[in-house]
Amino acid sequence: MSLRPDSLRNVAIIAHVDHGKTTLVDQLFRQSGTFRDNQRVEERAMDSNDLEKERGITILAKPTSIDWEGTRINIVDTPGHADFGGEVERILSMVDGVILLVDASEGAMPQTKFVTGKALALGLRPIVVVNKVDRPDERIQEVLDEVFDLFVSLEATDEQLDFPVLFASGRNGYASEDPTRREGTLTPMFQKIVDHVPPPQLDVDAPFTFLVTLLDRDNFLGRILTGRVTSGTLKVNQPIHALDMDGKVIETGRASKIMSFRGLERVPVDEAKAGDIISLAGLTVATVANTIADTSVTEPIQAQPIDPPTLSMRFAVNDSPMAGREGTKVTSRMIRDRLEREAESNVAIKVTESADKDSFEVAGRGELQLGVLIETMRREGFELGISRPRVLFGTDEAGNRTEPYETVVIDVDDEYSGTVVDKMAQRKAEMTDMRPSGGGKTRITFSAPSRGLIGYHGEFLSDTRGTGIMNRLFEKYGPYKGTIEGRKNGVLISNGAGEANAYALGPLEERGVLMVGVGEALYEGMIVGENAKPEDLEVNPMKSKQLTNFRASGKDDAIRLTPPWKMTLEQAIAYIDDDELVEVTPKTIRLRKRFLDPNERKRQSRAKAA
């Protein structure tokens, strides 16, 4: 059943990561009657992907819908992290309004600025919701002032600056126009959406057009394209064709299945009208940013331009001595097919094949986005060799080299602010703002080259005893800053293959920090620890005690070893140097030298020095 366009509202929820978007959507579901009273629903129901559940962040934008008093409200939950901004930019073209969620204590953060800027540029009028008003450290009035200043700095129109405000607690399920209320329901929010967000102003009688904003796959239906019907009506089995940005016909076919969103489910419908957000099956080539239209239409819909990738990594076939033991997908053809599929559905990722056909340069928005892709691939059974991330340089009009800069906002306890400023200065960052943020904390803002930030997050957490919060956002391409000091310490490299044993590892603890434990399989060229000194050191972690009649073997049990330093995937990627790789398999993450043979390593370093 298709609704009248005036009883339809399309709205996106945008916010900084961790400000409570997905939790709020849970409560909107509950209070609109989308879930049955006895239905078992997981917390943060919209975060359906395994990685989203584990990390507690939204990675993929997802549409859903709620029926409230005769009005269907289509809600799109968007990622808060700038690395997944490609999703947000496309999604905003599907909606007529946005709910901007801001934490009552943290206020407007870098990613808030990123998504809000995109929404205001499209002319959308936001509803501002100050969330988590029940926090003991709330500062509601200051946060509202920050949001207003943010809108002014983003050149909002007078109409956009006259935004309605609600004060809410997503977790406890209430919203109100009164900042002092701490009870109630979300009815004021539903009412505000219906009153403030305009219904889609689209032509139902024109020929059918539809802009693809999300791409999905289904084992039975094949390629599923999601977006908003921009004009006209679509019926099942209607002939359609796909146009690219230049208006060229890519393919023709039929709309074999039309699906609309009802709560968390996609349900088949017979027809869709202008303004509906739907998923469509039946085409095999069409992709994101293509226009799907009636065969009489020749003009494509203009898609939003996407910010360029700023960081790239080399994904190579795993060529270590232990390759193929744990993964099932180890060939370059499988890796290429998987990366091409990813680039198709994720417009913020670009893939180029190297000349040797054994590796691929994958460019994306940031370490987190590429880290999530690698983690997803290893869970699918892939084995990979991953290089250190490197930034993508550009050139300005005068022909000078430029590099990407990021705005970095750091919230840190006062006692650690000096250390953070010093470390950021070493990485060629410039401080643009420093102010107390209350509760013994300081908020410091920097403009920093992305190159200097690679690998800094782990060091930052150590320097601030785990209490600091760092947020980053792409700012601009600026002048090249010259050489930036990288990792200060060298590594301990295994000089042979075998199993690590306690007798050999005991003395090596004095040399640095070990990354392997007793009984682990090692190979020549594998990194087994961090050296306490700046140079690399080849060691033998497999050496065992020579046994004779006069020596007892039982003494090995007395060797007490410190637990090894086991890195997560993101830590490993950030840690390695240019001549090192991370070996990623479904069960293991190992660090290794790119050239396993020590003679080859010496030859390469001599050639580099020359």
C-alpha cells in the first residue's frame, strides 16, 4: 500500500560517533509500535553487521521506517565517523530533513561539523536534539551556543538558523522542549518531525526516475539497489534502464522486485511512488550514483560529488612461508574480485592493480575505513599482506607538492596537555585553539598533516593513560611539510624458522618488548618484538639448551616470561614501517619484513641510501 506523498516524511539522523543515534532509533521503534511487546530485540537493532556490534559504531547507512498516527516516517541511520562519510554524503540526497543529535556534555565535535556541513549545503533544515540530558556533567546551554556558532561558521541561512530544539535521553526514551524535564515519551519528537520536515515535493505524474544511493547483494535476488523515487511511479515488471552520469544507457531490464522498508524488514510491494525510499532488484550492472528510470527518460539525476580518498594501502597476496595454512581465499584473482566488489558499493574506495598483478593499491578515507575492510575480508577467509598506509599527495596550481591535512580535536586531562602539544608539534601539527572544557579537562584543536597522524593514536593513549579522546576530520590539501619523524625504535627479527621457546625468549626480554609467546611458529624475517634501540636486530628465539648428562632439562620451567604484546589489526597497521608488512589471516596477525632474506634487506637499504 502506497501512502499519499503528504503523509510521508524522509529524515536522516546525523551525529558524531557515540552520541547515541542508533540507541535513539531503538526507542523510536519501541514507542511507535514497530516491535511487538513480546518481541525479543537486540540492543542497537540497526547495527546489524558483526563488526558494528563489536565496535559499537555504525559503519553502514541503513534506512528503516516507522508508522506514527497515519504518517510514515522513513529514517536513515548514518555513520558518525568521517571515514565512512561517503555513505553520509549520498544518503542526504534521499531525505527532506535531518535530526542533528548532539551530546549534552561533549557538544559539537568534528564529525558533527562534517555531516552538518553536508546537510546545510543541500538546503536541509535541521531539528537539533540535545541528547543524554541526564548526564551529570551536562552543559545544555553552552552546547546549544556551540551548535549555533557551528551553523553560523557553516554559512547556514536565516531559515536554517531558526532551528527547533528538543532535549532528550535516547536511552531512557523521552524528549521535551523543556530542558529541565527528565521523564516522558518521544511523542514530542514524532510530532516535531511531522510538523517541521516537509513532505517530498515531487512530481508523481512525471516518468519514473530513481537515484541509486546504496548497493547491496542478495543470494537469491542478486544486486539490490536502494534509493529514493525522485519522480513518477514504478510498478513490478515495468521496463526500466540505467543511465550513468553522462546520460549514457548502461543496461536495460525490468523491475523484478520492489521492496519497501517496514521497521527492520524489507517487504515486497507492488508499486512505489515519488518520495518512497525503496530497494529494487532486476538489474545486473547498475551501481551507486546511476539513475534508474523509465525507458523514455534520457536525462540523469545529478549525484552529489564525493570527497576524494586521502590514504592508500597495498593489499598483496600473502607470500610468507606460512601462507595458505589458515585461509581459503589466497589467490590474487579472489582478492581482486573482492576488492572490485567493495569499490562498487563503497564510492569512497578506489582500487588500482599493480603492474605485477600480485598486489592492489586500495585508497580510502582513513585507517579505520581500510581497517574495517581488512577485518571483514579476513573473516571471509582471505589471507593478505598489508603495507603501511601512505597519504595521497597532490599538486597545487603552481606545481608545488600538497598533502592532506586534518582537523584534530583532543580532549585531555590538564596534566597531560603539555605532552600532547609537544608530541603533535613533533608531527608538524599547528595548534589553532586551546580552551578549558570543564572538569579538569582541556580541549585542544590542531591542523595536522595526515602523514604525521599515522600510528600516533596508540602512543597518544599511552601518553594520556587511556583518558584522552582524539577526533579527526579531513580539512584540506595544504603545503607539503617535509620529513616527519616516524617510529623511534627498531624491531627484533627472527633469523630462522621453528618454534619459539622459553630458554631463548628469556634473555631477549632484556633487549626489548616481545610480540610472540612460547610455542608460536616463527619464520625467517618475521618480527618477534620491538628493540629498545633505534636499529633493527636479528635474534634467535628458537635456541634451546644443549643437554648433557650434567644438565637437567627441568630448569626451563622456572623461566618466567612477561605476556607478549599482542596488537590489534589497527595497531599493527599503524605500527609497521615502510619496509614491513602485516600478514593477515583468518586466525592470526603477524608482523614481518617485506624482504625475508637478510641479504636482500641489506641490498635494498644500500640501494635506498644511494
